[in-house]
Amino acid sequence: ALQQEVANLKQSRSDLVGQIDGLKGEMDTTTTTLRDELAQKSNKIAELEASMSSEKAAGNKLRSQLRETNLRLKDVTAERERGARTLEKELSMATEEVSRLQEANERLEEHATALQR
């Protein structure tokens, strides 16, 4: 009976060792799978961060170009406004000259009419 008990305990021990080995194998497989998944997720995060960085750089470049374009637009607008004011002054002076010449012409015509009488 004692020998049977010892045999049973040895068998139980052997079964437990087999179960432990099986669990160790499962743990190793699970650990490897989880490490692989973690590596993939880390790579995906790195890709997303690189993409975000690239998009941020592109956004900064576009904002810079927009600022430069706005500055050029302000310069061009100011230059055109100065040109328009100059043209308005020249037009005003020409209008005054035409008016003065018309008045002088009217006086000459009046004078010529008076001389013809």
C-alpha cells in the first residue's frame, strides 16, 4: 500500500510537472505574442508621431507662407493706394487746368465778340 501511495504521488508529481511545463509554454507563447503586439503598437505610435510632426511642419510652413503673402499684399495694396491718390491729384490738377482754360477761352470769345461789334 505504501508503494502504491508512493507510485500515486510520483504520478501526481509527474502530472503536475507536465501541467507546470504546459503553463510555462503557454506563458512563453503569450509573452512572445504580447511583446510582438507591443512592438507593433510602438511602431504604429512612432509612425503616427512622425506623421503628426510632418503635418505640423507643413502647417507651420503654410502659416509662414500665408504671413509672407499677407505682407506682400499689404505692400502692393499700399503702393496701389498711393498710385491712386497720385492719379486723383493729377486728375484734379488737369480738371482745374481745363476749367481755367475754358474760362480763358470764354473770355477770349467774349473779347472777340466785343471787337467784332
